Amino acid sequence: MTDPTTTDEDALRPLPKVGKPSGGPGRLLAAVMGDLRAVDGALYAAVAATPTPTLDRTLRHLSHAADHSKISFAIAAALALGGKRPRRAAFAGVGAIAVASASANLLGKRLVRRARPDREAARVTVDRHVPMPTSASFPSGHTASAVAFATAVGVVLPPAAVPLGALASAVGYSRIHTGVHYPGDVAAGAVLGIASAAAALAAAAAAATPSARTQALLTTARSWPRISIGAALRQ
């Protein structure tokens, strides 16, 4: 029988401490962002690799028609002819588009500056191609404007919420399908669109509701004729 190889000294020696992972919150955030970008790229590649010849032409035309919010403006013009409430919904939708477009193009794209996807490397079929924009990829301006319009109009005119929401979703997906945006760009555009609609609706409500001081002045102004008449009768 051989002697044990571990001495009493070794047995009593404390185990080495397990330290915390190297790096702070910044490194963890960078790792999470790297994983999200990997998932984003994988989803983009999966859409590009899935053959959908029946949908390709339809989504390409839809994506092109959504340039400069042409679809939304056409719907707003039709709503403006439909009476007081549809007209109010149209104005709310157009205001939301203005906020979303400015936020996406003047803020989001300039701050993030994400490069557009490599459509050729992903082998996106030519049948899906629309002109590749020269602006940054994040966020999707088409999606932001379409979602902002659908949300604002849907709040003012609830029967329009579902069809316009479906249209905005189709516009967003068409930007991935045609290869000009990553899914993450479209998701960010949708969030920005909802926020833009909320901001536009809040601004419109504040403009339509007089402040307390304005209401007091109006009340005083309405009483002026009565004060003058009463004073004249007492003289």
C-alpha cells in the first residue's frame, strides 16, 4: 500500500479564491450587444436564404411605395375628405410622421451610424432588390414613419388601427425582405414610431387645451360687456 501523495500541509492549504469575471459593466454590455448583433445578422441571413418567389415582387413594390411615406400621405388625403374626425386623424398622422422622420434621420441615423447590410454577401435574390439607400441603417425610417402614422391615426380613429397597423408591419418587414435593413433596425424604427406618435398626440392635445391663464383671461373678457352695461345703468 503506497503512502498518500497529499500531505497534511496541502490538505490544510486554503483553496484559491474564485474572482469575479474580468471587466466591468461596460464589457458586459459590449458582450450583450455583440450577441444581439449576431442574432440580428442570423435573422437577416435566414430571411435572405428563404425562397419566397410569390412574395418577392409584392414586397419590393410595397417597400418602394413607402418611400417618403407616399402610402401614408395618400391615406391621410383620403381621410381628410371623410369628415371631422377622420380629418383630425389625418392631421394627427401627418404630425406623427414629421416627428418620426426628424427623429430617425436627424438623430438616430447620425448618432448610431450603422452600416447597411451587405446584400450581395447574404445572396439576397435580385428579384427583391430596391435601391440601397446611402444613409445609415439604424433605425429604419420607413418603419418609424409608417408605425407613427398608424399609431396616431388609430388613437383618433380606432376602426383604422388594425388595418393601418398591419400595413405598417408589412412595410417594416419589406425593408428586411428587400435586404436594405437588419431586423434590429426595423424593431428600433417601430419603437421610435410609437414614441413619435405619442409625442405628436401630446403636443396636439396641449395646443388644443387652453392653459389656466388663458382660460382666466377668456372668462374676464366675456364679462366685460356685462360690466360696462351695468355701470352705465347705475349712472
